[in-house]
Amino acid sequence: MSKKILIIVSNAKIIGPKHRKTGVYLPEAAHPYSEFDAVGYNIDFASLTGEVPALDGMESKDESQNAKFLQGKGWEKMQNNTKLADVDVSVYDAIFVSGGLAPMVDMPENLLLKKIIMQTWERGAVVSAVCHGPVAFLNVKLSDGTFLLKGRNITAFTNEEEENYAKDDVPFSLETALSDQGAIFHAGKAWASYSIADGNMVTGQNPASAGETARKVIALLRA
């Protein structure tokens, strides 16, 4: 039976005091979608409000996986995503949170998202995210009251990368916040592909890591 993947995306379109336009970073949805689709997985999209997400990173729209996503079923599915509250997440083998700056706006404190991640983790399914997507794991508490992140090896968009990208736009440093909740943060070379699997948690550092992160999810689901 084919595995089922739920890609969760942000609905935020503006971030920071200068009202910077933002959205889901195109390769961080398109590349994972491409990897999951290539192995025949069933892929659905959900967002916090069910509205059509904005796309960022459109300067790379002509790259092969991105172009295929935009012209094929991927973008169509993402536009017609389901509101997270209306999704039975228990039927999915893995959840994948796409990045971009947008998740920094609507995912740090969303209680439903935190509950879903906790439940997904505790039933032994895979939780995964790339770039700023791991902000979704922030403030997730398990049934025993401990933070999901405590003692977990994790990566995400680093302070070094943020310094030259959106330091003045984001509400907080993601690397620092994850570390403050007990995560063991690992950083690869800035802007190069780097991902980590720790148990059923898979995280990727930056846009270049999106495909690699998805492939590690696939490896876990095949194990």
C-alpha cells in the first residue's frame, strides 16, 4: 500500500516591520513533492487557514523540479489545499513542513499545529521540516509535558544564514529558539545541502536541503 504524505504550508504573505513579502519558498515545496511523487507516494497539502498560499523564490521557477511542480499537479494541489483543522492527520505516514519565511509568522504558536505534531510523533509516524519549517516543532509538548525538541538532533536555517538574508524581518532567531528548548542544533556549510534524521524526526537546513530531507523521510518509511 502506498505511503501517504501530508505537506503542511504556511498562509502568511507578509513578515516583519518593513512588511516584506513572503510565502512558501518554491523549492521547499516543489523538491520534496518531486521526491515523494517519484516513489509513488500519495501527497496532500494542508495549510492553517485553507487559503491559497503565496510563493516565494520564484526566481528559480525555471529549474526542472520547480517548473514541473508549477505546471503539473503539485501547485494545483497546493492551491486547493485543505484547512488543517479539517484533515484527519492520523492517516498519514509522514508530515512535512515546507519552509520560507512565512512559517515564522503563523506557525510558532499555532495550538492545533502543535497538537498534530505531538500526536504524529507519539504514534510513531515521521515528522519532518526544512529551512524555517522546523519552527513548527517549537513549543510542541509531549504527553509527559516535555518539549519534543529536548535532546533531539536537529538542523534548520542557521543564524549565519539569517544574518545575510532576513535578520531584520524575522521575529526571532530560529536556531537560537530551537536550542533554547533543548534541541541539539547542528549546522552544515551555509547554503549547502545538509539534513539530519534523529529517530522519526527529519530536518533540513536550507532551500538546497529540501530534496535531501525528503529522501531521508523516504528512507525511514522504507525501513
